[in-house]
Amino acid sequence: MRIHTFSIVAYSESETSWGVAVASKFPAVGAVVPWARAKVGAVATQAYARMSFGPDGLALMQGGLAAGEALRQLLDADEMRESRQVALVDARGCVAAHTGADCHHWAGHRLGDGFSVQGNLLAGEAVIDAMATAFMRCEGELADRLVTALRAGESAGGDRRGKQSAAVQVVRPNSGYGEDTDRYLDLRVDDHAEPVARLGELVQMHHLYFQPPKPEDALPIAGDIARELQAMMIQQGYMTGAVNGVWDEVCQQVFALLIGNENLEMRWSLKKNRNVIDRMALNYLRERFG
């Protein structure tokens, strides 16, 4: 399976997160290249991709091997190592990568502090240089930085065959939906004219629906905001009655129905924050309902 593509693996110490992002002129690249496990590391396997490098590399690192030693063992057992391109980042943020001599030109990788960028059949070396620079300069959470690196690589020429798919995967402990899994974010654009741009849009959508609200963005539901939310609920047929600004139990129960229908339960719930709403959720509701 030939996966001509560009990708990045990275670790964020501040978030305790590991991630992979990838783009390619290949359908559904996210089903092949990225592999990650919280507290273990991440792997990108591409070029003449050996998909088993993903789970096997993670297993080796989970067993205690650093990225470099795990990579060595993967390659030592592979007769087609010169056709492979693979990168690993381990639990401590150490990185290792391999670009086989038979990977299609231009092919190569760059190691940085806690990350590796790599690609094959690229427009040129400038692609991974741009990715590394963008990742190091970008602020924000790991998912945003990974997608920013993809955008930079694409702007520098990317896969010289064109565009088709992109993906980003980020893991960290107890950060998935419901907080009982480690899969914080796993987004894929399998076939699209502008896959990296669309992937960026999906990341922003993920932030809305799944990113925990920031305490500093909490707004009391009282006065004008209470009246605004009551008006929304009446207008949308969730309740009847007067707009009076009293945020009582009935309003809260009805608002929970609206929140559930809009998939915003990670941002507001009766159990956690029934008397406040964060700015992102409120702005969404204003745009959605006017």
C-alpha cells in the first residue's frame, strides 16, 4: 500500500497529549497512517506503508522502549525497510524517524523538540521545513498546532500529486466523550477537494462540542441572558409562557432539552453548571437561533 503523504507526530507536555496529523493524495489516509495511545506515544506509518508498524510500535513503547529503540526493532524485522517511512514519539516526547532509500523523491524527515515531520513524493524539502516552523511557532492546543503544520506543508507544495484526504488524532488520559476514554479527538476527511481546510473546520467544530468550557468564560444566567434564553426556547417551541428573566427549575429542565438536541451537553448540564453558560455556547445559540 503506497501512501505518498506528509505528516507530523508530536507530544505536548503541557496537555499530556500525543497526536498525529496527515494529508495525502490518497483516499481515507486517516485509516492507515495515524496511531496513538495515551501515556504511550504516537506513530505515523507511510510511503509503502506497513500498517502493523502502528500497533506494534505502540506495543513496543508501552513495554518500556524509547522511540528510537522501538523504531530499530520495527525496521530490523522488516525486509522492505527501505520502502518504508515511519515516525514515532514516545511517552516522554522523544522522537525517532526513518525514511527508506527507496521512498519516492522528494522524501525526508525532520526531528524537533517533541515532534517529527516527514513526507514522501513531496513538492520538495520546503514542505517539511514549513511544517516544522509552523508547528514550533503556533500557539494553542496540540490539535490546532498539528493542523497548522499541515496547512503550512500544503502551502509549500504538499503532496506533488495533489490533495484528497487528511486526518488528525489526539489522545490524552480521560479526555474522550464522557471522560472515560483517552481518544480526545479523531477526525478524518476521507475524500475532499480541500481536505486540510475541511479538517481545520472539523477541529473548530470539535472544540465547540467537546472542548471543556473555560472557567473565565462562564456567564451567569440571569437578567438579560436569562430573558434571551427564554425567548429562544419559546420561539423554538420548547416552552410557553412569559419572558421574565427568572431562571427557575422549569427553565433549566427545558433548556437541558435544547442543549441535548444541539449536542452541547459537554458545555452545559443540569448537574454541573445549571446557572451559568459559557461564551462559546451562548454565541453558538445566538447564531443558530438569532
